[in-house]
Amino acid sequence: MNGLPPSKHYNLTHYQQRYNWDCGLSCIIMILSAQQRAELLDNFEAVCREEGFGSSTWTIDLCYLLLRYQVRHEYFTQTLGIDPNYAQHTYYSKIIDKDERRVTRKFKDARAHGLRVEQRTVGMEVILRHLARHGPVILLTNASVLTCEVCKRNVLEKFGCFYVQCIAPKTRMPDHQRYAGHYVVLCGYDMAAEKLFYHNPEVHDGHICRCLIESMDTARRAYGTDEDIIFIYEKKATTSE
């Protein structure tokens, strides 16, 4: 892409999710400074309780957590709130009644809290430009189609414990594939190889996953993700080119 460095990488400290629902929180932990990470982990249950999400997190919850730690970011999504079509699915029918009031309120109050939340989608060129110039990116993906060349297989197959609360099985898929919602952190790219690098919080040995840019684009645009994306703006990014 014209004007961008041929490669970029952000040196994040990997964190493996501890529970069957905290992939999004684990991505946030990878973004935080060492001091912030320690504070969050030392007070994990209290923070979850104070933020109101317990063990059921939506992307807007992650934004409020970033606000709590004063991490500048932007959140783009197809749906401001909860897509009413999700109520017909087994997973969402169980959690919407419990989460809808909180999620709706957080979207409504976002601007008053200084959060930038926009109903829009972005192309991969925008994601690459952000990685090149500003910081990492948190994506909601469909793990059933997300691949990793290091793991050597489909991510859902590699990590069988994906059938958990950070995964939302769906019945309405255009290609009848399973939907397995999972957050990852994009931490770099290599334009010549057409590869993206990302941290998957399910990884236990801390390796950085990689896949074709096109493959990640497919995983993030899958039905059920709302194309949720959080752009992180680092104060002093530690990068390599």
C-alpha cells in the first residue's frame, strides 16, 4: 500500500485468557502498561463487578475498560447496541435479557463519557494504515474461519476449548458454518508476504499468530461479529519495522 512502511510490529506482552469467557479482557490486558496490567489482575473480580459485565462481555464493555485505564481508542461497529436478529439464536437468547439494559445504556452514554463510538465499517486498508501509524487493533473475529500458519490449522480446531462463553454458536450463517466469536489483537503486518500478525489469547506458549491479510478480513467480516473493531492509539509505541 502506497505510503506505508513495508512492515510493522508492536511488541506486546502476551496474556493467555484464564477463563472460558475472558478473551476480550485478555486482549485489553495485552494493551495495558505493566503497571495497569498488574492493577487489573490484582483486582480482577472487583473490576469486572464495578464495570457491570460480570462474566459476559460485549465490545462496548471493553471500551469502557479502556476508558478506565485512559487508553485512547476508537470503536467502529455495524450496530449501535444489540442486533435484534441475534435474539433468535440459542446463545444470544440466553444472554440478551441479562445484558441488553447494560449494553444499551453504555452505548447511549458513550459520548457523554468521551468515548468515540461510530456506526460504520472499515476496509482492510484502513486497518493497515492504523497499524502503520498509530497502534494495535482489537478485532472480533469468527474463530471457525480464523487461521494461523504457526498453529498449522484452523484456530477453532487448534483450540477446542473455544466452546465457551466468549464463543457464540449461531444457526443462521450464509454458508452454514459455525460462528465462534473470539477477540484477537493485531500487532503487525508484512506487506511483501501479505501477512498479518496477531495475538490470540487462547495461545498458551505466547507465540504470535500469523495469517494472510485476506484470511483475517474474512474472519472479521463474518456474520455475528458486527465487524466490531477497536483502534488503539499508543502514547509511546514500542515498534519495529
